[in-house]
Amino acid sequence: MKQINELWPERLQEFIKEMRRYFKYMFNDHMKFVLIFGGGAVIYYYSQWVKQLTPDFPISLVMSLVLAFFLTVSPIITLLKEGDMVFLLPLERDLSGYFKKGMKLSFIIQAYLLLFVLAALMPMYFKATGAGLASFLYLFGLLLLLKYWNLRIHWDAMKTMDQGTQIADPLIRFILNASGLYLIVEKASWWFLVAILLIMVAFALFMRASVKNKLLKWELLIEKEQGRMQMFYRMANMFTDVPHLKSKVRRRKWLDPVFHFISFGDKNTFRYLYSRTLVRTSEYSGLIVRLTLIAAVILAFVNNLYVAIGVSLIFLYLTGFQLIPIFKRHDAKVWIHLYPVPSLYKKLDFYRLLVQVLAIQGLVFGAATALSGSFINAGLVLAVSLLFAFVFGRHYAPGRIKKIEQY
């Protein structure tokens, strides 16, 4: 029993050590500059936007949907490992304290996230309703109660492998979270709130009864924990090599026509390899798509030229910086070093691909800026983006690659 009680402190210490190890690389001088510059631009533009809010702005709907999303997404930290399914399974009855500590840690971390999200939304709320600090504390207290409710139900749902339950659980919780928050922000009748509360209690009792006496689904718990850590490792891999990272590779046959533009020849060997890697590996293709879409949506609503250029440069930098690890991705494979191709071609092909990716992203940014109604701004954003793509790929990236090769 003593060893079981010591299991959580040991795992937690390993977890904190792992986080510190990678945070040291993630929050380097370059990223601090981007966060300070980007954060300042976002705060300024957000404050200006809040000042222009009209009384008919759907503040209740926006707040309820955003907060409901962060309430519904309630991952539970278990710090389980693959071997635990064999070694800890017989001791499941004695591990209730272990999982309670994981639930507590999950609640604390997500409470801080809710505090940040609510603080970001409050300027809109204050502007629309004229409320004060008391309303902020009141809403935060309610969010903490709802977060605990979400974590408990999510934990019960993970005791079953039923696909219907796994799909219905977050959907039902999101609807109830959003409905309750909407009624609270709208200051609706207490009768409606009581009805939502009764439904939430009934759903919690139903979930508890449906999994009563059921054992933990260790495969699912370990899969969730690995997925959570892999998400963090993908972020860390943008800044340094992560040996624990497991990438998902997909065929994506429908993108084969793209590679017809790469002519056959020694000089394009690594260009073809890196292009295939970029397209087939979700780690990189998903990154490009996500950052491009986020920036495009922001640019479509930005009318200020300087903010638009700043947003474009930030997202181009984030994309380019996080694609640099592709250069050494295949170095551990022996057959790569058997290519009868000069090593210079490897670097040139990588730089060319980097410029092309950022240039395409710049074209999307220019088109998105045009949607805001200013074609002049769109042209300037496009020109600056293309210039940045060239400078990043031909001057900044070689310096980063040189540092990587020194390790």
C-alpha cells in the first residue's frame, strides 16, 4: 500500500520535470518576442473593437458558446503509461486515491484556463451590460461548479467503450453548458435555470448509474493520456527535437497531382521527399491548415493595415519556424544517407519548399484581407508576406539549420 500511495507523487514529479524540460525551449527569446508583439496587437485591436460594440451585439450567445466549449473540453490527467495496463490493473480497487489526485490536478489547471478565458470575455460583458467586478466573481464561481460537473461526468463516460456514449456525452454536456450560461447571462427567469439544473442533475445520476460497478477501461484511459501528451509533444517539437513524438502518416492519394509539378532529377530528390512528408504527416499539414485558417478569419475582419500586416507576419513566422524540424526528420533513416545526391541539394530543396509554403500562405492572407473590403491593404499584405517568405526561407532558415546541425 505504501508503494501505491507513492505512485502519484513520483508520476507528478516526472510530469513536472518533463514540462520544464520542454518549456525551456518553447519560450525562447524568439517566441517571447512574438508573444509580446502579437499579444500587444491583439489586446489593442480587441480594446478598439469592444469600444465599437452596439447594444444589439449578441454578447449572451457569444459568451455562452465560448465558455461552454472550454467547460465541455475536460481532459482528465491520469499520468498513466502503457505498462500500467498490466502492472496496475490488479490493483484497480486500491487506486481510487490516485485517480482523485488526477481529477484534482485537472480541475486546478482547467480552472486557471477558465479564469483566463472569462477575463478575456469580460470587457465585452461589461460594455454590453454595465456590470461590475461582482458579476465577474459570480460567473467565475458558477464556472468552477460547472467544470467540476463536467469532469465528473466525463470520468464516468470513460468507464465505457460504447461509441454512442463517447459521442453523446460531450454533445449533451455542451448543450446543457451553453443553455445554462445563456440563461444566466441573459438573467432569465429562475424557473428556466431550475429546469436546466434538474436536467443536469438527472444526466449526472443517469451516467453514474449506467457505469455503476463497472471497471475502468484502461485502454481508453491510456489512449487519452497518450493523446494529451502527444499534443504537447507536437507543440514542443516546433522548437526542439522530441524523441517521444509519434506522428500519424496518411496516404492522401487525392493530393498526388501536386507532385507532378516536381520534375524528375537528382536536384529534386529531397524536394520530393520533403513535399511528401509535408503532405502526408498530419503533424505538419494540420499545422499549416490550422494556422492559415485562423489567420485568414482574423484578417477577414481587420480593417487596420498595420494590424493586418502584423497578424500576417506573426502567423507566417509561426508556420515557418514550426516547419524547420522537417529538415532533420529523416536523418535517422540509413537509406537517406545512401542517396547519391550532394548534401547541398538537401538544404536548397528544403529552403525552396519553405519559401513556397509561406508564399502560398501569403496568397491566402492577401485574399482574406481583400474580404475586409480594402484591396489596397490586401495588395500590401500580399507584398509584405511574399517578401517575408523569401527572407525567412533564404536567410533566417539557413541560420537555424546551422545551429541545429551543431547539436
